[in-house]
Amino acid sequence: MPQQNQTTPSSSANTNTPINTPKSKRSMTTIIGIIVAIIIVGGVVWTMNQPKDIADNNGDAVNTPSDQVDDTTPAPEPVKSDGTIITKPQPVTPVVDPVTGQPKCVVMGCNNEACTSSDKPVITACVVLPEHVCYKTAVCERQASGNCGWTQSAELQACLAQNNK
């Protein structure tokens, strides 16, 4: 029987190693997992450093840097250079006196120091003055002039004189 030449493929002819071996699949999965974890952590850190939306006194959103405000800090009030706080008049629904047909007189202001018609809101400086204690017991009503005002009783006048030094 004649001998046949058997050739074996040389090892130099097939130098490429397969890419998808079990070990390289594990390495690729690990690398992808690390990349995903880095993206998630980066997103969380980025989100935490974004400005928070808080509402001012009118309910409008105000962006304030997160390092200046926490959840318990009230919205900042506008302040004048002398330290007085500026307030905006709140919308008022006039209350009409059924007898006169005119808007009722109401007490307003940061310290309840203003007596005005319910259809005319006022803006007052939020400064506590000694004479403001006098208005706690004073009567706010329509005066002879037709305008709302504090009735100048003897008690109110004495209190104002004493606290307006």
C-alpha cells in the first residue's frame, strides 16, 4: 500500500486567536459594568449639584444654588439697603359693607399698622416700630372724610405719644 503524505497545518499559518473565548467575554462584561457604574455615579453627582427650585412668596419658582439653601430655608425676601424688608401687596378681594355699599376698612401691613379700604391693598416696610403696639387695640373704620383710618381715641393718642419718642 502506498504511503500517503499527511500534512499538518503549520502553527504559523493560523496565528489569530479567537476573540470570543470565555475569558475575554468576562473581561468585556467587567469593563462594560465599570463604565455603566461610572456613568451612573457621575449622573447622581451632577444632579446633586444642580440648583434647586424654591418658591418665593408669590409661588413663583426661584433658582437658588443648592449650597445656599436647604429644604428648611424660607425663600429670600427683597431687602432695602437700610435693612427693611420689602413686601408685595397680596391680591385682595374687596369686602363690601352691605349697609353703605362701600368696601370695608381692613387692617393690613407687616405689623398690622395700616388701616385701609379692602379694595386698596398697601405696601408697608416690615420694620417694627414702638408705636405699632398701639394699633393692636385701635379701631380701623371709615372716618368722616370717607376714607378708612384709625379712630383717634384718647387711648390711641396717649399710646402714640408715649411710644413715639
